[in-house]
Amino acid sequence: EFSNSYNFQPFVWNVPERRTRSLSAGLGYQLTPTLQFDAALTATRINAQTRLAPSPISTAGDNNILVPASNYYNPFGIPLAFTYRPIEVGARIGNIKSESMGYRAGLRGTLRERFDWDLVWAYTKNKSSDRTTNAISESKVRAALAKNTPDALNIFGGPTFKNDPATLDSIRVISGQNGDADTMLVDGRITTTELFTLPWGKIGSSVSAQHRAENFNTANDALSTTLDDIIGQVRLADRTQAGREVNSATAEVRLPLVKERRFRLLHTLELSGAARFEKFSDGYDSGIKPSVGLRFRPFRSLLLRGTYNETFRSPTLPQLYGGVREGLVSGLPDLRRPQALTGDPVDASTYQRLVRTAGNPNLTPEDGVSKQIGLVFDLPWKRLSGLSLDFAHGVIEQKNLITSGLGTTFIRQNELSSTGDLVIRDPQSETFTNTTTANINVL
């Protein structure tokens, strides 16, 4: 058995060409003895290019495209199925550009010689674009194949034939993926190491508040998102525009429980506590999430510590509102139709399957609990000064964990129960029953 194969590797770049430029600048100025201003600017631009082989065109892979009988070069006079790679079009060239800008300005100072405060404004913006040239349009190929004049697309000419450059230009298209995201925040904080003074030590505390605005946008070209027309490329995500605002507040306190070195084997004992609250304009509310810690030094060189934290994380904007994305994935054998039983190559793991992923506006936030205990021992011997031993043991429990998806393996394994609505089959491709004596598992 022979197969007419094509080695596309000479066209493929294993490592993309990449050029990075970056700039950063900072400024600090002491306005008064107790007031300081600072600002910073960062900018980065990345340009990259990669190449793939010319897109293959086939009847099986491209919506039953045929060479019609009317084609000027069709010697058979009937519609023909075909597989063809128009190397004359040239390699697909992907040009990726990414730009990011960051701005920051802040004031910091001291009140009554014991309260440190700072107020910060920051803004970051990221933009990216991915333009692929020498892509091929299915509808334009159909039109070029249908011509009954010499400027028709000729797939019968062999290695020495050259299609008219104008004919090749008529089937070329440029596809583009674009996106941007930005975040603006205003953050204020007041900190002191001496909120109150008790007979056995000073109480320190910190309070902060933050306002944050987030935006996420994608704008892929219409040819890639609505027409499903580019050969070798699945449908890109629809245009997405999403944004929200977040307000949060945090309070912390550090409380000594005994006077330092007041008792034997009780060098220090300190309790810390914190609480955080976040509210999102798209409906998520963290409630008050506490954090508690205890630090105990029986003697100066040994620290024993323990912490308890409750966590909260809302879904990101892409996880909530990202458009439908499609990909062709191999390595997914049909569990309901094992190839060993059907003999059909479509059921094998080498066959590519269409996988769709998208954001989910019904996602719930993640909640969790983190517990940790540990110790730090600073070796007291002079020759080993600066060397310490650290040990920690922790447990993290998470609920409603947000992932990129259930996973194709889980979906295929549970098609007959919980994930049946996530699998779309061609008609009459249901479970294939094993009627042989061989031990072949069928879902």
C-alpha cells in the first residue's frame, strides 16, 4: 500500500524569530520632610514571526469542496474529490506583536511621627495582534476552481506547472487576531507600629482600601469568526468586550501577648489577625475573609509559627466572558467506537476532532482554607552564623475550583451520563456493540 505524502517540515520554523524592546523610567522627589512623591513608567514591545507550511486543501477536510466539471483544466469532465497543497502560495507567515504600558504615581508620608501612609495610582494596558498572511480562503478557492477560463486554479499541472500569480493572489487572505486588556487601580494604606502601647508591648496595625477597574476585549476579524472560511484554521472567538469594578478593604493588627523576655522559655509570643473584603460590580461578594497567625519564640534562636487563612477568588473576565474558541485536537479516540472493533480510521486517536471552549458567565467564585504550622531554627554557633533551618507543614482546601475545563478525557468517559450534552456526534455514530469474542471495551 502506498501513500502520497508530503514533507512540510522545510517550511516550518521550530523557533520563532523574536525581538524585544523595553523602556523603564522612575522619578522620586522629596516634597517636604514628611512627604515624598514618586512615579514610574514602563513600556515593552515584542515582535515575533513564525512560519508554517502552505495550507492543504482537501475534499474531506474543507466542507466537501470539489473540482467542478467546469474547471478549465479538469480533464475528466466530472466533479472530482481531491487533496492538494498549493505550495506556490508560499508559507503561512504569522506576525505577532505585543505591547504593554504601565504608569504609576504615588505619594507617601508620615503623620504625627508614627503613622506611615501612602496613596498610589497605577494603570497598565496590554495589546496584542496576530496577523497571518498567505492564508487561503475556501470560498475564494471554490470560485477559482469553478472558472472555465485559463485563469482558473489548476491542480492538475504537476510540479513544472505554475499558476498565474493573479490566480494565487485571488485565493490569498490575511487573518487577524487582536485583543487588549487594561487595569486601573487606586490604593491607599495607613500603617503604624504603635497604635496603642500596653504594659507588655506595642500594638501595630494597618488599614487599606483599593478601587480597581478591569477591562478585557478581543476583536478578531470577521473572516475568522463568522464565515468559517479560512482553510487550515478553525473558527476564532467572537468579539468580546467585558469590564467590571472591584472595591476592597483590608485591616491588620499585631498584638504582643507577653512582655519580651519576661518569662523563662517565653522569649516572645505574638498574635496577628487580618480581615479582607471584596465586592465586584458583576455580583461577586467575598464577605469578610479572616486570617490569624501566632508566632512563639521559646528562646531567641527558635521560632514556632502557625497560620489560618480563608481565601476567595472570583473568576477572571476571560473565564467569564471569553468567546467561543475552536481547536482541532488529536489523541482523542472514540470510546464508544473503538477502532479495533470498527476498523474505521475516524475512530482512532490520530483523527483530529473539533473541540470548542468558551467563557462561562455562570461560574461561582473559589473559596478555600489554608492552614500551616512551621518552625525556623537559627543555628546559634558562631561558625554557623547566618545558617537557619526551616520546616513547614500546610494543608490547603479549595472549593468550587475554577479550571480551564472538565477536560476532554473526562467528557468522553462520561458521555453516557453527566457530560452527554457536551458531546456532538454525527448522525448514526452511536455506540458500536461488540459482537465478537475479543475483549474490547466499549463505552
